[in-house]
Amino acid sequence: MHRDTGASLVLTIGLLHCCLPAYAQMPPPEPAQQGAAPTAQIQPMVDLMVTATTNANGATTGGQPKKDVILSASAGVAVNAKGANTHAEGQWRFTSVKYTHGSQPSQLLPSGQLDLHTDLYRKEAGLDASASADQVASSVGTAPGANNTADTTTNTRLSLSPFYTRQFDNESSLLARARRTWIHSVSNGASNVENNGAEDNHLLRWERRPVRLGYALEASYSKSPIFAPTGASSPNSSLTRKTVSASLLYALTPEFALGPILGRESSQSQGQSFTGAIRGGQLRWQPNERTQLKATLKHSVFGKEWELDAIRKTPWTTFGIYSRRSAEATTPQQSVAIPSSTANNFGTVTRDTTSGRMMFAGRRDSLNVSAGLTRTTPLAQNTLTLTPRTKEYFFDTEVLHRLTPQSNLSGGLRWTRGLTSATDAVTLSRDFTARIGLSTKLMTDTTATMGIKRQLTHNPSINTSSESAVFVGLGHRF
């Protein structure tokens, strides 16, 4: 079965078409601009992977385990092109997944991210464009397998964002930005459920950074789609938010500043209207270049909303804490700050995410540890469908050890615990995954990999399910 990847292919070709000919046809720079000569780096890549699994249905689906051999072949390109007014960067690939025993439908999956930045006028007005695609788990409390598409969803986003920004002096600046994002979401399974929508995010902001007292004036508009459940008679709806706000920022010291936020909001969600005041405060602290804390707390028409980002760096380690609570409608993208995102769309919810991370990098060893909680609470109930509450705890660790200059040994553990409650029914799930792998360079641009994975999932509706897998792969960069 082939996916409709036309939009992804068109955007990929379009981005490359916009960037590469421009560099090829760009006239030689003036002598004073020789340091900014255009450059273009394009690196094609191919990867092959063979996975033998005891449960191609995945440990989370509840279906009868089926042994299978999964063949994955991917081709892609990494781009880093810079010109006087244009910068394109990222990578994109398409992966063909074939189940030799037919336990799952064959797939053609896009993945990656491409970003294009263009300055159209004096580095003040320009256009940003991006394309991204990833596969995320469809169930709360689980993680998608690297080589198994069972119980996953592919989210593809195409975005265009014209902007105007101007720096009037060292402290004062103006930003106007409009953004439209087209979203395509499709389940990677026999059901082949597809959703299409568009998301708008527009912003107008005037800011004066504090020498002693700074301020900001801001107006924003956002509209996010809410996809109707499969088989429901209700149409798709949306969450619309319109806000205007003013904030002060007083610098008590050059490193520490805080101040109030006041504003007004008018929003609509699933046929309901919300209007009210915005009240809150913000804090900034940066005692040195290695330590930073940013925090915003406000009360809106949807209750308390906040965002906190703290980071501390040392020569060997990085520590970070991220926490965010906001009213949302669309599925979040996979990210470092939210590593446990799933594909579920629950209508309008408050999504509360808190995570901590620690990264250690030594001469031959590296360690990444993250843990946290993601929770969703419905804001409005559709009369035809009940939006569930969800809660997910996760712990993830990855270790990398360099055996030789050409070989690396890697391993990881991931534990998640999910809870979904709708009406009087509460569903619990636990998932544990352990993996270990070995990679070695056969040549400068060719790498071989091999490894094993073990996954256990417990859910009251499917009892305990497990998967064991062995994989070998080969990758080449041209």
C-alpha cells in the first residue's frame, strides 16, 4: 500500500528548487562581501534495515503475536545551503517498510524536517517555510518502534510564514509574523484513518528591552483544528484564540528582571465562547552564560497557564527542567521538551507537561536521562463524544560508549505508565522497552549496525503482550 506523499514530495522539490538554482545563478559578491560567499552542501543518504520480530502486531495493539521479517529501505538528502539572503537546512527521507509475511500493510513513510529562511528586504522582511514529518505512538503510555509501524500515526506539516522585523535601536524592536500550517495525519495500519486541517498563528509585537524598565505590547490570533472522531456524525471544529496584552519587565539587576502581564482574551471552542481578562507575571534570570531561567505564569479564560524553562550547563553536563501548561487542540510534535507525545487528538484540552533532562558527554561515554509527566484535561465536552482525561509518566535513558574510533556500543531503557479515563471507565497501561546496539564504520561513509530489542506492555484489556526483535542494518552517506 502506497501513501499519498505528493504534498511532501512537492514541498521537498520546491524547497530545493528555490534554494539551489539561486546559489548557482548568484553573481559573484563584491570584494567587501567575500566573507559571505554562498555555499551549498547536499549529502544524499541511503539506509537498509532488516528486523526479525516475534510480534509484528506490536506489543501495544492487543492482536495475536505474529512473527515476521521487516525490510526497511530509506533514501534521503541532508541540505545546508547558505546565500547572502537565503538559508536552507535540514534533512528529508522516505522509508519503504515491507512485511515479508504480510502481518502489516506495507508503508511508504516520510520523515525529517526542512527549513527555509529568506530575507526579501534589507533583512527586515522575509519568508520562512518548513516541512516536517514524523511517526508517533497512537496509544497513551507507549513509544513507537524504530522499525515497526504498528500502532503509529504519521503527522506531516507544511508551513509558510511571512514576517517583518525591525530593530530601531539597541533596546526597541517590532515583529509582525503570520503563519499558516497545513496538517496531514494518517494512521499506519489497516484502518488508514486520515485527517487534514490547517492551523493559523499570527503575532504582532512591540518590545523595548529593559535597561532598567522595559515593556512589550502584543496582539495574537491562533486557530487550531479539532478533528472529529472516526465515524462521528459531527464535523471537524476548531479552537480559536484572540488576545491582546501588555507587559512590564523591571531589571532589579543586570541579570534579574520581573514584571506583570495584563490583557484581554476572546476565544471559541466547539461551539462555546470564552471571554475574560489575562493576568500574570514573568521572570528572567541569567547570572552567566551557562545558567538561564525563564518563567511566565498567567491566568486566562482557560484557567492557569504557564511556561518554565531552566537550564544549567557545565563543561561535561547539561541539566534542564521544562514545564508548560496551555490550552491546545492539535497534536503536539515530537520534541526534546515533550518526548512522550502521542498522536491522540482529544479535542480542546489543557495539556500539562513537565520534564527534566540530564546530559553527560565525556571523551568516550555519553548519557542522556529524561523523565516527566504529560496530562490532558478536557475543556469542553462535545455532546456526541466524550473527551477522555489522560495522564502519562515516562522515564527514558540512553547510553553511548565508544569502543574504538570506528565502533560504538549503545543501550537504552524506557518505561511509561499511561492512564485514560472516560466517564466511569479507567484504562491503565504500562510499557517497558530495553534495547542494545552496536555500530561500526566499514568505510568513511558506510556504517553497519546491529542490535536487539525487548518490549513488554501490560493493559487490562489485552493483558500482557511482548515483542522481541533482532535487527541488522547498513547506511551510506554520499
